Amino acid sequence: MLTRGMIVELPGHQGIGKLLSANEGHCLVSVFHSVFRSEQIEMPLEQLRRGFGKLAFMSGKTTGITWAG
């Protein structure tokens, strides 16, 4: 079950975002690209899944950052 504020994985390994809202099968996700650029996208709720584990990429480049979890 996804809830507001949860980190979610975008479809097709396009990155991660924060679930802002969900209503009637559609949702609004905040996607952070950089300090200067973020966007909110709408998509079908069924395309999202919970974001877990280690973050090993940012903008397609390996960063070496891992999150304990």
C-alpha cells in the first residue's frame, strides 16, 4: 500500500520520487532532478511501486552513495 509522502520508484527505472497525492487510480509525484530543477508529474497509481533499499545512481551516473536500510 502506498501512502502520501512515501518514496516511490518510477516505471522503467526512470528514478524515484515522493508521492504527493493519490485519487481514483491517479497520483501526483514530485520528482527531484537537481537543486535547480524538480517537477510534479501525474501518472496512473498502478505504475508506481514503493522505493526501497540502496540508491546507487543519480542522473544515470554512479555516485557511490548508499543508504543504510
